[in-house]
Amino acid sequence: MPGLARRPAAVTGRRPYPRQLTQAWARAVYQDDPTGRHVDGIRYRSAYNSGLALALWDSEEHVVVVQDAAGAEQDFALRHRQMLGRLEAAMAARHIVITLLDPADCPQCGTDR
């Protein structure tokens, strides 16, 4: 993928690395430009079942919201009825428990679309 850096093979094993260290790696890639060219993010193995994950930086202006055939935006809150079941299934497969908060208890939560 153009613009994405991959972590070196030496650090992609299943051994967990301390968060402080992984944050330092991400900061170094973002700030120090070790590849000699612009990097939009990194692709790495996550701590959850060694699945692939992406970390993208400064990408807001490049995000495109998918639309259905009628032109309706398909940008849904994770607790939306069309998304929640998918999220729960994906997390259960990874043995990750999710807990929903009442939006009234979360000052940063918006309303479902």
C-alpha cells in the first residue's frame, strides 16, 4: 500500500511489547520520517490474535463516506442497529468483551443516526 510503512519482521512476532515501546515506535515513524519519504501510517500485527491493524495519521481530509445506490451516506455509530451486531460478533471472535454506555453517561457521545 503506497504511503504505509510496515514494521520490520523482527518486531512482528507474537511476543507482546510494552505499550510505552510501541508508542515510541509510532512516534518515531511519525516524527522522524525514517523511510525518507512521507508515511501516512503503519500496518502492524495487533495484540488481539495477531490480526492486521492500521494506524493512519492526519487522514481526516482523505476520508470518504460510503454511499448506497440511492446516495444515502453509510456512516453509522457503532451502536446503530445495523452495526452493533457486526461489532459484537467481531469482538466475540477475538474474545474481547464490549460494554455499551448509555449516551447520557458519556459527554462525548452523539446520537445514533
